[in-house]
Amino acid sequence: MSAGYAPTIDTYATLAAAKAAAWRRSPVGFFAGAILAGTYIGIAMILAISAAAGLPPGVRPLVMGATFGIGLILTVFAGAELFTGYVMYLGFGLAKRTISYG
């Protein structure tokens, strides 16, 4: 591991402890946030497919990528967080021992 990444890894490991504490405080809130984030991404995917449906094949990926970004923006602004983000933080937390499997 490069020393250049150590501060980032330490930050994620600390954040893992905060996320684990939030999970213990409100498991329903955790699942609600993850479900909402997935819903926002799903809506953005439907919008991306709809927006690119009638366009020429060369332009379609560009329009779909730009439109899909709306789902990511919705997720961030709404305060929801995708489950994959939690998994990333918790992986760093387990590696740095800021959290346990329990």
C-alpha cells in the first residue's frame, strides 16, 4: 500500500465506525436510505433509456451517461446512500480494525 493513500484509508476506516454506529442506532433508517438510493438510480435509468430511445446509436451512450448522472445527483442531494458505499466503508473499517464483524 502506498503511503499516499494512507490518509484516505484512515478516513474511510473512521467513517466505517460512524456508519456502524448509525446502523446500530437506526437499522430501519439504514434500509430506508439504501432503498431510496436504489429507487433514485432506477428512476434515472428509466429516464436515461427513455431519453436515448429515439437517438442515433452514436449519440445514445453520451445522452444515457449524462442523464444517468441525474440519479447520482438525486442520491447525494437527498442524503441517501447506496449499499455499495456502505460495503466499501465497512471493508476499510474491518481491515483497519475500527469495527468488528459483530
